[in-house]
Amino acid sequence: MTQNKMPQHVAIIMDGNGRWAQKKGKIRTFGHKAGVESVRAAVRFARQNNIKSLTLFAFSSENWKRPAEEVGVLMDLFNFVLNSEAKKLNKNDVRLKIIGDTSRFDPKLVTKIQKAEQLTENNTALILNIAANYGGRWDIVNAAKQLVKSNLQAGKTIDEIDEQDFHQFVSLADQPELDLLIRTGGEHRISNFLMWQCAYAELYFTDTLWPDFDEQAFQLAVDDFAERQRRFGLTGEQVGEQG
């Protein structure tokens, strides 16, 4: 595959942990723990294929509605991953960035997040974004609040505001535009994930449950991406002339 056909920014909705566990006669939280290895596999694949940014949907702002025990396990797992993986990411030149509203997390967890981000902040091979307590609507509203504050300070009028002004305040604005959004687990929706960033992303849905999503499954997704013609509002003929 030529490099220009390799997506520079991939996001993944990691769905199917609970169903994977239930198929094996285990409790749902068993699937969340098994899914950690798929995270490692996705990071390896992205790193080896020179993908610049990988964004994983770990915990949505709606996930607080799940049973308290499951939420507790997810928080414990988040703690575990930060403890066990931060040094490995740093060794492999991977920068870790957490996006979302972290104010609801335990202060000790927030401190661990900050330390992991600081440890890896100068790494350049891959940016690994973990979306935690994240929602696409929250992202847009949060950006709007920051935009209003910024423009009041700058003295801009409403008519002077454009898309780029807004874009600079959404999550991931400092990274390549999102090229490919993958969702595992068979559902065909984006579930309030990266709504602004998905404007021209290619969407790829697979029935593979997240704990079974390995490097080979990731390769199938990027192969599918490579076969698509991305027009960005142009006609197919216009794109062909540019190529």
C-alpha cells in the first residue's frame, strides 16, 4: 500500500467487550480486561505503519449510566493501564493524550493522567489519544464556550467567526484531520464520538468484537480505506484529474 493511501489519523470505537465475554460464559467486565490486548495490538499496528494519530473511544460521557460495578472496573482498568503502559509508550516514542472532561474522575486518577501525558509529551512517532468521559456534543459545546470567550477578548464580531476559528477549540485540532473511523462489534452508528471531526472521515464497520480485533483486522480496515475515492465535495472526475 502506498503511503498516501495509508490514513494518517484513525479513530476506533472499541465495541463488543461485554458480548465477547458473555459468549464465553463470563461476566461483562472480563471482556473489558481482554480488550486491553487489542489496544496494544492497535498501537503496534499504528506505530509500525506510520499512522500519525490513533484515537480510541475508551469511556463515553454516557457510560456513567452503566451498572456501578462495571463503571468501577473500567476506572480500575484505566488506572492499571496508566500504571503499566505509560513507560512502554514512552520507550516506543508514543505520545499519550487524554481527551474529554476529566473533572469527574477521582483526583488521583487525574494526577496519573497528567503524569503520563508529561512523561510522553515530547514523543513524535505516534499520538495515542484516549477519549475518556468524552462526548461529541460535549466537545462542540465546550469549543463554542471557548470560542465565545476568545472572541470577546479579541473584540471580534459574530460575522468575523468562521469554521477555522471554531475548529481550533475542538479536541484534536492540533493533529491531522480524521481520515478513518472504525467501529467494531457490528453496530452501525458513531455514538456521539468525534461528531465535528468525522465530517469527511471514511466510516468502517466490522462485526469483529473488540477483544478479537488484532493487527490483521486493522489491516483489513486500512485496505478497505485505500480502495475508496475521497472526493471532499468534488466529483469523481475532478478527483481523477487531480490524481
